Amino acid sequence: MSQTTDFHQAFVDSFRNSAPYINAHRGRTFVLAFSGDAVAADDFHDLVHDIALLNSLGIRLVLVHGARPQIEARLKQGKVKIEYANHLRITNDAALACVKEAAGTVRVEVEAQLSMGLANSPMSGADIRVTSGNFVIAKPLGVIDGVDYQHTGTVRRVDTAGIRTQLDNGSIVLLSPLGYSPTGEVFNISAVEIAQATAIALQADKVIYLSESDGLTGKRRAIPRTISPADGERLLQAKKKLPEELAELLRCCINACQTRVHRAHLVPRRDEGALLLELFTRDGTGTMVTARPYEGLRKAHIDDVGGVLELISPLEEQGVLVRRSRERLEMEIDHFTLIERDGMTIACAALYPMDNQNAAELACLAVHPDYRNNGRADVLLEMVEREAERLGITQLFVLTTQTTHWFRERGFKTCDLKKLPVARRKLYNFQRQSKVLLKTL
């Protein structure tokens, strides 16, 4: 096979695999937050192209940009003293002028990038409307522990009706790290907080934080790929502290998922195409926080027949598993237990009790190639054994041609065909010459 053919096949496979996500994300509301460092980066145009692509796929986008480096640069230029307390900037009158100037400049830069129609790029021919406005209503942070934060504020509420109107009209909504009070004051607010508050107020389907931290990548990731809010709390309270930025973003993800947001994502901004990989591949490239199970073990039902067939068909072609027709699988689906990951069946096993005997057969134990060697087969085996014990079964049989040693390592012993219950022995396929293994429960 030529390199060109390989490339074409890889593209087709990738596109087909992303199709379920393209369909699932259409019409959904995502809040995407990125830092001022991202805007200042040389590759910011690549991120803008990816944002344009999301917009073209029918995703309703609220963007929240930061401006920390731009603000600090203007503070230094104006020789304004930079003061922090509890990781928050104290915004006095002089600092507020710098904040408004920096935030306005960054906002205009983002709008300009989204307005560009670049040939031979995802932006080619794009007609993207960007709306900014006073959608964030703020209040002063006030005096905390004797520190007056002056013009540093916090979110009081979000104008969800105004944002939804713009989203309904097909616009991208762009929010700056500023909030406005009913009395006409302007407050400096963390972009991270604005993204969290906006996602919760909108009941967004996702809030996505593009992180500058290295704790999301590499062999020693600080955070796993998928975690629950409870797992996240344990990470925050662990003795080994997370990097400051990562801890802040994780806290916001947890808060969002504990409120009204379905899923929150931490995505490594510096990785090429990380945003697209996170949204359009099953395993992503960052960390997802969700209160809903992303991967779970459960009994199969009739709607799972198609997924199980797709999983076991390649193994049937290789002769690893006995062929099962759709009709047979539909009749036997109640015997199956499966592991599902984001709607996809990635592993399965079946338990067939023998009539009037304390014996059962373990059959059709299969794991998708992308998810092998991670203990999922062991999880299924344990589940099947518990189910067998609950039914009063004391002997578990398995017939296999290529995985004898795997079962032997888990307590099964090779035995003679005569050990099989008579009814099962009559169905034995002598052409396959399967090994018979037995485990006493």
C-alpha cells in the first residue's frame, strides 16, 4: 500500500470517527476560555482557525479571553505599582486605566483575527459575526482580611438572555475580563471566573479552559484523562500540590460540574490542534471533569446489539471468537455485560448458565484494540464471576483457541472435554479444537 493510500485511509478513518462528535456538538453551547498568553503567542492564528471551524460546525460559542501579560506590560509602561493579595490583583484607579486599555486592545485583536478571511485556511470564505458587550454584571470584591481590592470585582450575574439572543442569531459572543455595575462602574475580574459563571448561568453543555500548564501533558500527568468532581477534590487536597494555574482551573471545572454544566475540559493550549482533538476524538488530549459516568460497566440490552457486533466482528474474522449472527445476538443479548465509553461499546463478555446444573460458560470476552492492556478484561471477568456466584454457580467454563494462558493466569485450569456439561459438550466444534478451561468459584 502506497503512502498516499495510507494517508487517504487514515483521513477517512479519522473523519468517520469524528462524525458522531460533529453530530453531537451541533447546536450545543460551549464556553471557551483562553489566556492573554494565548493571544500573544505566535500560533494564536491556529487557535482562531479552530474556533472558526467549531463555529462552522454549528457550535454556539462564548469566548472568554484573559489579558494578564498585556495588563502587566501596561502597568510597567505607566510605572504603576503592581500589587497582589491572595493571588488577586489590587486594582486602584491607575491600574484600572491600564486594565481597560489592555482588555480593549486584546478584545479588538481577537475580533480582528476572527474577521479575517485567509485563503487556503479554515477561515477561507468565513462569515463570522462577533459580539461583545456588557453581558457581565459585577460588584466590588470589597475588603477581605483588611485588604481593600478597590476596582477588583466579582461576578454578580450574567445577562443570559442577551447572550442567548446573540447566539440564536449565529454570532460568537466574546467576553473580556471586565464587569460592569448598575451604577456605571467598571471592575477587573478574572477571565477564569467569568467563564465559570457564564457556563453555569447558561447551563452550557461544556466549559473549556485552555491551560498553559505542563501538568496536562507528558508521561507524568498531574491529572488523569477523565475524573469526577470528587476525584478532582482529592487531587486538590493531596499532599503533592498541583501547579497554581492548574489548581485554579480544576477548581472552576469542579464548581461548574457540581452546578449545571455537563462537562468541563482542561486542554493543553500549546499542543497542536489540542482543542479539536479534545472535542472530536473519544479519548481527547486533555482532562475532562464530569459528574456523569464517561465510562461504565453495565448489563447489555437490545439497543446494544449493533455496538457488540461492531466490537466482536473483527475477532470473528480472525477466528478468535465463534461467529454470531445478529438474530442470535438479539436473542442472547441479556447474557452480556459490557463496558461503554462515551456511548461506544469497548468491551463485552457473556455468561451462559447451564440448565439444572451449577455450571456456566464464560463466552465472547472481547476488548477493543485501543483499550487493551488496561485491566478492562479483568474488570469484566470479575463482574461475570460475581454474577455467577450470585446465581449459585460453582464452576465456570471457558473455551478458547488463542487466550489459554491469559485465563490460566487468572485461576482457570485446562481440563478434558469430558468435564464440560453434557448439553454443552454436544455443541463442541471439533474443527476449532478449542481448549477447555475450568475455574471453581
